Amino acid sequence: GESVGLHLPTLSVQEGDNSIINCAYSNSASDYFIWYKQESGKGPQFIIDIRSNMDKRQGQRVTVLLNKTVKHLSLQIAATQPGDSAVYFCAENRGGGSEKLVFGKGTKLTVNP
Amino acid sequence: DVKVTQSSRYLVKRTGEKVFLECVQDMDHENMFWYRQDPGLGLRLIYFSYDVKMKEKGDIPEGYSVSREKKERFSLILESASTNQTSMYLCASSMGGTQETQYFGPGTRLLVL
């Protein structure tokens, strides 16, 4: 079954606020995680990734935090803009030599002007 | 930049037709994947290929076949399209290895009447 999930299916924020999107996973052997952004009618777009030997990784306006103790992943978007409105989903590689990813179902982020 | 292209953005076919979806990547990636994406179900892996002429079933291979004759091209074939195959089809590619990002194409929205 699906083990990569999300705490909230929708998130609505005001423009300029920070957004936090969460993801839970259940496989302690998972060693690689990715956040994707998918705009309506388009394919998923890579945002940022993190390996299990890291707790935090920063990109441009985005930060991914990994808490292996509670098997939790989050994506923080700073100064959210209307162009950030999309569905965000996480993906994990479960290790063990697999080259496949398991995807969460996504959180829809709406940014209000 | 990684570029993954899919032959069609929208496709309408009739039940029983044979359907070909083409995917091309220009980054010399070893791995290529076909997913379908349906509301509430997220991304589900149909097939993937880790080398030319090599393929492996994903989670939902029934009703589909694939072909990878050249490294850059991965085709998904619906032998006899059915209405329950109406979906968004996404192709992805990645370098060989277990901690590699998958890069997606724009998707093909297939409607089977």
C-alpha cells in the first residue's frame, strides 16, 4: 500500500507568507526523497531533493527538512507567490537497490493575492 | 537542462484501438518510466526500463506493454484500449542508480471513448 502520505490535502496561504507542506513516510530504509511541483495540466517538476544522511537542504526560496526519527519530510516555501500555486508531492526511494520511487498523493497549495 | 518529451499532449481513441505513446529523453539516461496519474490515486508505475531492450513490470502493467529499442526512446503500448485506461500518462527518466531524481515529461492526456 501507499506509505508516502500527506497530513493535509489542501493548503491556502496569503501571498508573501511562508508555506509548509508535510509528508510522512513509513519505511525506515528509505534513503532518498524528492519534492515535486505539478501545475495544472503539466508534468511534475523537480523542486529539491535530500538524502537520508542530511537533515536539511536549502534551495532558492525552498527548504526541505528530514526528520528520520519520526519519518517526516517537509517542504518550506518562503515568501509564497501566486506562481507557487500547484500540487506538491513527495517521493521516496525505499533503498534496497531499488531505482523506483513511491509517490505521495499530493497537497494542493493555493496562494491568495 | 533535462528534457523529456512526449509525442502528444492530448489523444482521443476508441475502445479496442491500439495506442502508442512515445517518450524521448535527451540526457542519455539509463532509466525510463511510464506512470499513469488519476485523481485520488496519485502516480502509479506501469513499467520501467533500466536499459535498452530491458523492461520490468510496475504496479499496474495489465493491459499495457512497452518497447525500448533505443536508449533515448521508451514507448507505451495499449494493445486494445479500454475506457478505464482514460488517464494522464507521464513518462520520466533518470540516471542509473538508486538515489537519482526522475525527470518528467509534460504528460499525455488520453481519452478512450
